[in-house]
Amino acid sequence: MWIVALALRRPISVVVMAALMMLMGLVSFFVMQKDIFPPVDIPEVNMVWYYPGMSSPEIEQRVVAITERALSQTVNGVKEIDSTSITGIGLIKIYFQEGASTALAISQIDSVTNAIKNILPTGIAPPTVLDFDATNVPIADLISSSETLSDIQLYDYMQNFVGLFLFTLPGLQTPAPFGGAQRQIMLNLDPTRLYSAGLSPQDVLNTLQTSNTILPGGTAKFGNYEFLVTLNGSPIHAEEFNKMPIKYDNGATVYVGDVARASDSYAVQTDIVRINGKRATYRYILKHASASTLRVVAEVKGVLPRIQALAPKGTKIWLAFDQSEFVRQSLVDVFQEILTASVLVGIMTIIFLGSWRSTLIVITSIPLAIMTSIIGLHLIGYTINIMTLGGLALAVGLLVDDATVEVENIHRNHAMGKPLGVAILDGAHQIAMPSLVGTLCICIVFSPVLMLSGVSKFLFIPLAAAVVFAHAHVVPPVANASRHDGYKPARR
């Protein structure tokens, strides 16, 4: 009851407190990250082995199975290991116990892969190790098409030019582009010529590895000048690969061009992108777990004019998919819900109580409770997402109960002939315990959410927290009460 007495004696102080709550809530709202889902912290690490040309059974037996045994014996906190083997690729998913450190796991995985390198197939590249994030989904598609660039040039433009503008943006993550053709020097072997020369494909590969090198040559000093000497054995043009000698036999030298044909071409395409029937490329725009979808997309949109201004003639670049619109629309829907609820409650109050002051008090309790909930969510590190917004929307219908019941009870006591101040104190006192019990019951209903685990835990705890924080606010429904009718506040 002290809060009610304080509101009667210090109405201006209570109004200032309410205004401060609104201000802090607005600041928290604009500072908080805004996303589609809450961050889902499931410890998982993915390993990807690449060995182009190796069959899936060989990948499974000679790479994946060996890696799985080594991981199960060395890495701490492993809960489950799942693997998929396809031609040239081995994917291993490592699930860890809840609370395990993926940073420690990645360092242990790197040590394991170095230890088993000698028993893996010769020439296999080190695996790609990724810290998996369940919320790391595409939030936008950046597409580029051109009427003047070839497929190779279009891929190079998206990979090397556009990528320079993207990787510096905070919170953004983007993989290699899809579509186009990746430039590559192709060496097409002729089996008949190889057989007649007594050579194998491995001989050609050994020649390329030993001849296509760049070695430091040190320096050479001539008089007062010292020059840097480089030994560059790497060809500048594709045709120069044909002049590399493979072997010397019976006074004749066999060159690469005698058994193969080198060409400046592109790698075999595994994906093709078309926009309106024309070839194009696109990149997924991802975000880090702690980044805001709205902020990341806004950063990308802000840099697009600069990219377009420097793009080759006939090249266009734009966003074809923007998930920030969904997040923004969710925010708009919740605020429309709050506004609609406030209007309907105001109409109901003015009809049944016939007091504009009571209507104002009840309507004010809704945004104050919402702002209080946002402050609480911000303090414990949650974000604005569809789950927390859903919790706030769910709480709107329950927020006005206490305020409406208390205002109506004050009117009932005042109609009995009691002075306004006494009616306020008596009305608040009569419903204090029922209101407290009702609020606690609502909070208790959501308490089992704390026992959830897995993905459900990260999704529904923010929703429950939004509802509980909204009902934990304290809004004195007497701040605008007049100071007459027998009630005398304390002297200041």
C-alpha cells in the first residue's frame, strides 16, 4: 500500500517515474538487437573434408571413419557424431553436451586432424572446421547480373570486388557466390599419348608440382647496389604449361604439351543461376548470432549504391530477398496490437465508468508495462524477436485487468460516500492481495518453461520472460487523483 500512499502524496514524482520508465524503455528498444528468432546456443561443430574425385565409399572408409574414431577418443564433451559421405566431400557433425565450449572443441579438433594426417590419403587438404549456429540463416540474397560480363568475369566480380565491400560490414557473414564460372587452368590429358610415352597421370602431376613453383632467390650485390633475386617458375600464360618437360628418354624430351592440352578455362560448374533467363550470380547474406537482422541488412543497403556506381557497364546488383521486412512487420503488428487494445479498453472504460480520467489511467498502464518488460529483457541480454514480441502481444490482454479492477473498485468506494483519498486507499487495499495472487498465478503458469531443454529452451524462455516482466511492473492507478474530498496530503 505504500506505493498508493506515495502516489497520493507525491503525484508529480510518480508521473516523473512513469516518464522515466517510458524513456528507459524506448532507449532499450532502440539499443536492443532485433532478429527473427532468439539466439539458439546449441554446441555443434561441423567438419568438412574435401578430396575431389574420390568416391563416397573411399571418403567414408579412408577419411570419415578414421576421423570419427580419433574424435571420439580425444575431444571432450562429445554427445553425438553424425557423418555424411558423398563424392569428394565428407561432412562430419559433432554434437556436444550442453554448456560445452565450442572454442575448446575446435582447438582439440585441429590437433586431432594434424595427428591423423599421415594415415589419411596423400594430398588431402586440411578440413574446414565451422562453429555451427542454428540461427545463422540467410537474411538476404545479393544478386548480380550483367549484359556485358562473361560467366567467369561475373563470378570474379561478385567474389573479389563485391566481397571487398561486404567483409568489413559489422555482424555480416557471406559464403562464396553461387552461379557464374570460377576461372581455372585446365589440363586435359590424352590417355593414348600418355600410354605411348610410357607416362601416367601421376607423372604429369609430379611435374606440375615441382615445376610450377616460386622460390626465394635471395639478393645479388653489384657495386653499391643490392638487387632482389626471385626464381619464378610459375607460368604467366596457360600455354606455357605445355612447355614444361616431364622426362628425357633416348635423346628426346617429353613435354606436358605432348600428352595434354593446357587451357585458360573454368572449373566444372555444379550450379547455375538465371534471372529472367539471363546468367547471374548471388551471395547469401548471413549474420553473426549476436548481430541484428535489421542493422546488417541496413548496412548492406547502405553500401549498395557505392558498389553499383563502380560496377562495370551493364551490370546490376540488388537485394532479391530481405528478411528484415518480416522483422519490421512483426514490430509494426505488435504496436498495432497494443494500440488496438488501448483503444478498446478506453472505450470500455469510458462506457462503463463514465470517467475520462479513469480511462486515461487504464490506457497508460499498457505502454508502461510494455516498456518495463523491454527494460527487463534488455538487462538480461535478450533480443527483440518474434518470440519476445509474441510474449508482449500475449501480455497485452492481461495487462489491463488489475488497473481496470482497481479503478472500478475505487469508483465503488467513492460512490458509497467516502472521500476520494479514502476511497482510493480502501479500494487499493481491498484488491491488493487478489491482484498479487492473480499476478503470481500468471507468472507460475510460465515457470515450467524453465525446465525445457534443447531448442525449445532458447525459444520459449524469452517469451515467458516477456510476459512475466510485463506483469511485474508497478503502475499506481492514482497518480492523477485530485487532492480534495476530505483527503489531505502531507505538507511539503
